[in-house]
Amino acid sequence: MFTSRIHAALKSCAFTLVLFLSACGGGGSSSPTSGIGPPTTQCVDCGTTIVAITDADGDFLSYSVDVTSLKLKKANGTLVETLPATTRIDFARLVDLTELFTAATIPSGEYVAATLRLDYSNADISVEQSGAPVAARTVDASGNALGAVDVTVTLDNRHHLRVAPGRPALFTLDFNLAATNAVDLTTTPATVTVTPALVASLDLVDQKDIRVRGPLVSVDKTAGTYIVDLRPFHMRAQRFGEVTVRTDASTTFEVNGTNYTGSAGLDALAAAGAGTVTAAFGTLTTATREFDAASVFAGTSVPGAGVDTVIGEVIARTGDILTVRGGSVIRDSDGAHFARGNVSVTIGPNTRVVKGGTSPATMAAPADISVGQSIEAFGAATPVIAASMSGDWTLDATAGRVRMNPTPIYGFVKSASTGGLTLQLDSIAGRKVSAFEFAGTGTSAAMDADPANYEVAASGLDLSNLSTGEPTKLIGFPAPFGMAPPDFTARTLVEFRRLPAMLSLAWNPEGTTVPFVSQNPTGLVLDLANPAIGRLHVLTIGPRVLNLQTLPASPSIVPPADGPSAYLIVMRDESHAFHDFADFVAELGMRLNGSTVMLHFNATGSYNGDTNVMTARSITVILK
């Protein structure tokens, strides 16, 4: 079912469920001492389960499904539900962050498995084709439409989850869509074939910023903290537990459109009052269960809270009309919608523009918003066709606000010198460059941004390690509209050797009983001469796609020297997760007994071209 556009099939998204378990601490306290927990705690012999969700970069523009249940299984067979209510989640919108999902109290004990229930009945999934979002339908391996799907993973015997008062634990579940979803763009609508599986680990494999959302409960100015009723994503009801957010003198705030720093922001939050919607971004110290906020948004500064919001990338600009295609429309009246059509955002001289990613945020002008800019625009949103929530929209922000967010770009280095470089631009914020229209970006038509020669100002960044032809990632802001060149000002540089890598190989439908030429506790080497290999046999590093069969030799696939890792073996109706590479290889050797075949191999991590070594922090294999 893989499309000939191998790159699109490979760069599918993945999401991670991260469960942080901390002691309830007896006595019926209304909040655990960690500052994270349910609003009331009566169980003495329990732990508080904090579930967080994240997503990896990919070509899914939207992947909205309903999560209806998340159960943990004890060693004695008892099932414990951790999710208080069905939640609709667009996993494609969780690329660079993790969201705290729920805070559930569960009994102490030894947990050996987890089951996640996804309901695809009303799924809204979009992929990119020729620069445009197109709808996709999901089917199982037999081509049947998906409904409710239970995905169960069993932990290896040496790494069960043990929950007890006073003993914090960490549990990660990764639903790897890159390994278990195949995209076919040749059908109408596009088809996504799903073989769902969960990777489980007792550690957090990916470190990202964490987001905490929910209505304000109270503010403690002396302690520099505030408490929210956790209410993830765009949910408008239910109580998912309480979380204490810590702030300090460097925390930035935006409350009802006004910017503050430090204690002044906490004062403004207190003045806004209990019930005010908040969203904080920061880090969670897993050992202490303390959440430290780097930035806090509250009131109408939270998308969809009291004001409609459009989130996405500007793909074109004509005068005061910004065009966003394939963006999210979040309305105060009815929540989030993915717009596969165009969203026309009207701005004017009274539109308040803020440039985010700075501390404190800086003011900008409407003229500063150019093609390629990631934005959050606040105003009044209306569908062009009233009954179509996924088509074209308009948003009037003439009396509203626009937040310019730091924008990531990928490209291949054409030249580099002190203070700047030129790229063959590949993508902007995950969207292929073919989606963007650069007319009007330059000081004249002849100076409009050219993706084939995209000029980047990079003052203060070390460009000495860049090589011609190598891919790189930069984060920053496009030049103000009509002011290019340079076309982009970079604040952050990610070199080729630090770009994430993914190796993916699929065999024909009959699979193979001998996928490796070498298989031992310290490494794996795939047999790239195996005649059963199908059309998918690539290594992607950022925007670069390498044909594995054209490499001088098959890469060695090894575990990291340190840090967390997670490995998964998937067979029909069962998945087994492993923390240790050696345990994973041993089980794989036992399973590949001559009658079992391997269908798919997917590894993510980093690749060293000089040594031809793939260091894999996560591996998923599908057997039959």
C-alpha cells in the first residue's frame, strides 16, 4: 500500500503517551505534595498517573481520532482505567511538544501491560499531495474501514511498571505511526493502512517542551505558583486532575493580549480570576514532579478562548490578506477544525502583532508578516460555506491580534559564509515548499524569495561545519513582506549530524524469514540483497532520502551508549516492548524460527555516514 512517493510514506507521524506516576501520600490531601494530581485523593495506597501526549514530525497534516480509553493491566489481571473522558486529539499538531493529558489515581501494584482504545469512526485525517492537503481514509490490513481499535502492549519481564506510595515511576507508550501506517496517494481519497502498535518504555525517550492547559484554580504569589484544573487540548468540560505550575522572574506571560514578565505576569493572572483558561509551556522534572513554566498564556491569549483563532503557515500574501492552507481553525463557539481549504486572514493597521520566541515578546507590525511565517491569528472566523467545517474560511483580524511564532525550515546547503548561507529550500514548518507562493516577498519582483536560492541571514551562528549539499535545519523568521533579501533570519541552526534519522524497510507481502545478515546483542545488519525486499528501503535524514540499496554497505544498527530507548515486536493481536536492545534481539531471534516472517522494520535515531552506523533509540518490527 506504499505510495511511490516514498518520502511521504516514511515521514508519517508518531505520538507518545507518557505516564508519570507519583505517590498519593496518604491522608486524603486535596493535592499531592508534588503539585500534580487529582483534585481529591482518598486512596491511601495509590499512585497519581499523569498521562502526556506528543507527536513526531511527519507528512500527516491532520490525524484527529477519538481516544476513548487507556487501561493498565496489573500482574493479577486487574484492569485499571486512567482516562476520565473521551478526548479528540489531532496528533499531527503535536510535533514539537508534549501535552499533559490526565491525572488519574490508580492502585499500587505491578503493571504488566497497557491497552489504548482509538475510535476511527469519525477520524479526520489529511495528507499532503502536490503541496495541497487531501483527505485520507483509514483501513486495516484487509482493506476494511476502521472503527474502534484496541492496541495492547506487554512489557518485558524485567521491566514491569511498579506503583507504590512514595515510589515515583515513569511509563511511556509510543504509537509509532511511521512504522505502522502506510499511505497510498494513488487512491481517491488517499488511503492509510493501519497496523496499530504501542512501544512501551519505563523512561521518556524524547525530550520536548511540555504544555499544561486548563482553567485557573488559584494563584500563590508568595510561592510564585498557580494551580489549574487540567483540561487538555480544546476540551470544554470534564476535570482531568490538578497541576501546580511554577513560575520565576524569567517566565513570560501574555494575559488577554497584554505581555508581562515574572511577578507582574502572575499578578495579571490573579487579576484575571479563577476559571480563566490558561496554557503554559515549560519542562517537567520527573524526579520531583515539578512543572516549571517558561511561558504562560491566559484568557483570550489562549487559542479559541473567547476569540476565534487560526493556526498555520502563511502560504501567500496579497495586500492585507494572508492565506493559510491546511491550518487549524479554533472557534470559541465550537472548538477546533482542520481546514483543508484556504483560510483568508484579513489584517490592518490596527492589528496588534507580536513576535514570539523572545523573552520578553517583542512588538512587530502587520507588514512584518510574510510568506512562510508560522502564525496564530486572533479574530472572528467564519466558514465560507456554512456547512463545511473542513473547507475555506475567513478570519477578520483587523481589530484582533497576530502572534508570529519561530518557524523551522529545512534545506540543502548551496553556499555558506560568515553571517549567512544560501539553501535549496525543501520545506517550511513541515510543509513542502511547493505549497508556498513567494510573490511580493522581495523589494521588487526580481528580488522575491527563490526557493532554489533561499538566502538566510545567520549572524552569530557558527556555520563552519556546514558542507555544500548537506541538509540542515534552521529556526527563525522570514524577512518582512516586501523586504527580501535576505529571505529569512535564523536564530537557531541544526547541523546535518544532529538531524533525526529514520531507517525503514518493507518486504513483499510474503515477508522474509531471514531479514538480517548479522544479528547479535550489540547490533543488527539488514540483508539488503534479500530478493523479498519491496519498494520501501530508505534512510531519511531531515529532508534527505537515501536508497539503502545504493549504499556501499548495509548500515550497522546499534543501541545508544546511554539514555533511554524503546523497542517493539509486533505480531497479530499482540505487541511486546523491550527496554534493552539485547533482550529485544534475543526475543526476535526466538520469534524468527523459520515459520515466522518479517514484514516491516523501522528504526529512529541518528546516522553517522562516516562509519555507516545507525544508532537507534527506537525500533519497531512487524512479524507474521
